[in-house]
Amino acid sequence: MARGDRAPASVWAAALAKIASALSESEANDFVVFGSQAMSVWMERALPSKDLDLVVPGVSPRVLELVRGALGRPEYDFGVFDYEGRDYPVGHFYLRHADGTPLVVELFQTFLGFDARRLTPYLTFRERWGMRLQVMVPEAVVATRLSFRPPERITPFNAARLSRFVRGVGKVDWKIVNAFLDDFGLREVALENLRHLRAKRIAIPGASAVTG
């Protein structure tokens, strides 16, 4: 998807508000914002995005239908994928804004195939866009953004975004970043991504603290 096809923050924030309202009336109200939206929660200016990522441990057929209704009954699917040998159930909703901009809403039942409760030490609540959202702490956001799997890895575009995020947050505790990488088995992919960036002469501020 081209960068120009990324939905502006106003579009995905409106979708998030509808989803949050629907989930609040269901058994799946303990959801977590992650992906680029987690970055936006901590940034002064929210980022445009091609997708909206939420961890929703209680997702079920009933919950999917509630969300579908809240979003205007778009096309959707649900499948169980594989992540490093772990089941990875994901629901997708395919939206299109009035101006034609697409947005894919992704509801992940687990986090990388792990029980979502493993995220608890790395979560907090934050008020944003008129909502009280459960979101990853900045260090967990950094760790996840360092850990894109091949073949995409971290593109120069995503590296620039992450660098801006690190500078904007002001203080990142790299001990927490390292702990997150270890807790979710992401250290090697993060290190390989950083080597890949260094080969392109791209550096993430402070990321030299991620060691093997």
C-alpha cells in the first residue's frame, strides 16, 4: 500500500471510537491498542495508518458481529494463522473512507500467539481522542516496532517514524525494551533488523542498547 493510501488519523480514530463503544458492551472490553496507533497515543500528532491494530482477547463470533455493526457492516473475515508455530487468531474488517482511502481493522485474539495476559506488565491507560485507552508503554511500542519479521523488516519509512517517536517520547528505558524482547522471543529478529538498518546507514536513537 502506498503511503498516500494511509488513512488520516481522523479516519482511524473515528473507527476506533465506534469499536471501543461496541466492545464496551461485550465480554471483550479488555482490549489493547498497539501498532502505529500505540505510537500515536504517545505522540503530539497522530500518524496516518493503513491499518488499525487491537489485541482483543475475548473476541468471538458475537463480538465480531457487534464490531461489524458498529462499523456499518463491512466485509470481514476471521482466521487462525501461524506465528512461529503458535496459533494466531485474527479478525479483519475491510473499510473504505468516503474519499476512497482503505483501512483494515485487525482484531488479534493473542499477541504474537502468546496469551495476551503476558502483556500486562507493559500496559497502561491513557486518555486520548475522548477515550480512555489501554495501550503499551513506550518501551513496548519501541520493542514491537523493532521486531518486524522478514521479508518486510523495518523499512526506512518505519525507521524514520520510530526515530521520531523515540525523540518525541524524550526518555526510553532500554532495560524495559530489552525485557520485552526477551519475554516475547523477539531479540534476534530485532538485532537482525538493526543490522539491516545499519547496512543502509540508518540509526534509531538509543537502539545501540539492544545487545545480543
